[in-house]
Amino acid sequence: MGDSKYLMNISVVKIYFPYILVIIGLKQIKIDEVVFFVSLGFFLFIFFCIKNKNYRNKNFLILLISFFLISVKLYNNSNKYRLIVDREISAIGEVLERKNYNKDTNFQICKIKLLNTESVINKLNCEIFTCLFYKENNPINKADIIKFKGILTKNENNILIIKNCHFLYIVENDINKISTNYIRYYLENTFSKISINKEVNAFINAIILGNTNLMNNTEKDTYRNSGTMHLFAVSGIHIGFIYLFLNLLFSLILRNKFFCQGLITVLLVTYLDIVNYPPSAQRAVVMIIFWQITKLFDKKINLISSLLWSALITVLLDSEQLFSVGYQLSYTVVFGIIIIFNTINSKNENKLINFFLSSLKTSYAAFCGSMLLIFDYFGMIVPGSILINMLIVPICFILLIILFFTVLFFPILNIYFFSELIYFFKYLIDFIINILTYKNFTFFFFEERKDVNNLYHLIYPFTFFFYRNFFNNKPFYLVSLFLIPFLIFLFFV
């Protein structure tokens, strides 16, 4: 069976694609037009199902599920803005991110997860808001829980925001929830004690907690230009490493596989809360949960199905994620990795060669999947990241294991030995990056470029699946994976 037919036989595809098309439609055309096209498509499908007497099969049930989800989305979308008339609200929330506002230096942009709000906000089914704060008398920092007031409205992109925000006061961290802030504080305190200098402390905080605020701009630029910045924004790589390690550890200790996988899930969700739920990490956790369920009930594991279920659940919870660079990069890269690994599955008798081949395939797939997005959002391409990530990612895996044991057994360990060991790995990573990163050779900047439509971003990863049918020669297929984004890149320069 061809790859495209295989993809279309996955049930979640028939739910995911119509749902994201509706989300895209709501951005591009009026809601009345979207409702018309959805209704027309539904009634045509019903008509042909009844005509061909196919209304008892699985596809009909999938259609009903898809139509129900789309109807809920349309209902919420049509009703939520009726509640908004540029009204003033007061709220309590946790600061997830803070940065300067480019359009007006008198304001700061904060991304805030609301915890306790007026009923009007609760009806919107939205937790995280972009808030525009006046700069003066604004002492808030990342991870603070604050009370504030502002104007709930829509921006030029028809997205809900809270503008003209005024900080009122800091709220104690124990507000109606079990907080992981104490765990984060313990980790940060431990990192400062085991770090030889400020650079190592900043590096550890970034690679474990995704906190790059302690890094200087030179370090950030170096990691960004080498294509390794993803290691310092908690992502699927971190979740995958943690899952593999915990799975190996608990499988040796616990006999009950249900309890083992349940405990791992609890720890992964706890880690998500500590690092403030970055989208790529959420994707990885949801995907792992689906993979765990499949494995526990001895079903055939389908990574693509798990990935698409994860993608669907993410946009069901927050449809704006569909247009975020984190969502698009995360799913495109993982989709590319799965496709390439399924295509090129040759093995070598030498385990070390096998390991490096797997690293090369992963790094190459990540580059192919991310090239168009990196170019569009950041104005650069980093072909050198293929070799750099191939070398760096395995080293980071070893470093994460060392850091895990160091944090866990901190009171009884020889801190000096582990501090030196962490220092060695940090500067080994920096050494590899510095000798393999050269402007206009391993990375390229583009000051002037055309914007790539979001629709291309969303369609692009699935082209890997479809055009593989036309390339039976595996080496040629790998080359084609690079040529497709390269040709698109040339078109949009």
C-alpha cells in the first residue's frame, strides 16, 4: 500500500485535517462563510453515505466526531467575542514570559497564565494571554504570581489580548493550587552550588529549565548560529531523554508496567509544570502518553498516529498554537524524523557506527523539517547544524543523566568532582560549536526576504509522506528531502 493511502487510513487524519482547515478558514474568511462550507461538506458526505449505504462503517463515525469538534469550535468562536466590548477586568496570573514592546517603548509585553479571573474570562476557554503593561512602576519578573487589571480586547489579528495593564501587587505562590515553584527553587539553588562559574550556572539553567535569561547575548548568538538553541528551550528532546532514562530506571525497579508508566507520566507532567508548559514539550508528553497506552494494551505502535493525536489535542486546547513557530517547528521536525527513519532503516553490525548513523539521520531530518520555518521566522538557514547536532545531542544526553544524579543525590555526592565533570562537558560542547560555526559557510543570514504563507508551513511536513511514493531509490529520496525545501527557499528569497 502506498504511503499516501496509508496516511489517509489513519483515523485521526480524517479528524485533524478538517479541524485545522476550519481554524485556518476562521483566520482568512468570515465565520459565516466557514459555517456555510462546513455545512455543505457535511451534508454532501451524509448524502453519499446514505446513497451508498455506508453509514454503518467506521468512516461515518469518524465524520460525526469531526463534525462535533468543528461545531464546538465554531460555536465558541462565534460567541466568545460577543462577550468582549473593550471591558476592564482584574485578574491573577503567573508571568510566563516578559519582553519589551517594539512598537512602543512605554510598554512591556508579558505572557501570563491566568489563575483566578472574572467569569467573563472563564467563558472564553483561554488560560494564557498576551498582556501589555505600562513600564513605569512595573516590578514584575518571570514566574511571579501577580494581581493586575487591564482592558480585555482584540488586536489587529483578531486575537484576544489584555492591554493598558496596571500591576497591583504580588500574590503568594500558594494560590489555590499545588505549586512546583519550590522544586524549581531547589533546582536553581542546587545548580548555583554545583556550578564553577556564572557561565556554567547559566548553561545548566538553560538546558534543564529552559531559562536563558542568565545567558549573555554572545552565548545566545553562538548557540543560535550553530542551530543548537533548541537545546536551551525545553523541547521534545528533553522530554524524550527524560522518558528514556526514567523508563530504563523504573523498569529495573518496578514489575507492574501500568504503575511504572503511570509514575513516569506523573513525573513528566510535573516537569512540564516546572518549566511552564512550553508547546514542544507538551507535544512530546501527549505523544508519549498515546505511545504508552498503545504499548500497555499490546497494540501495534503507530508513531505517526500518536504524533497526529498529540497535534489534534494541542489545537483543541488552544487553536492559536497552530500558528505558533513552536508548534510548527516541533511537529514538522518530528514528522520528518519519523518518515526518514521509516525509509532508511539499514543497520550495521558495528553498534558504534549504528549510533552515529542514527544521529546523522536524526540531525538531517531535523534540518530538512525546520529549514523553511527557520528561514521564514528568523531569516537564516543553518546547514552546519546537521553535523553539529549529530555530535552535540548525544553529549547533552550524557550531561542530562549526570545532572539528574547530581540533583538527586546532591547532599551525599562529592560536589567538586561533579562540578568539574559538568564544567568539562559544557566546554566540550562550546569547543565543538565554535570550531564548526562560520558565517556564510555553516550559517547564512537573509536581511530581505518574502514572507511564507502559514498555509505552506502546515502543508509542508505532509509532502514528505506523499512525494516519497515518487522516489523509490533511498539515497535519491534523502537528497530530495533537502532539494524540496531548498527550491521553496529559492522561490521565496
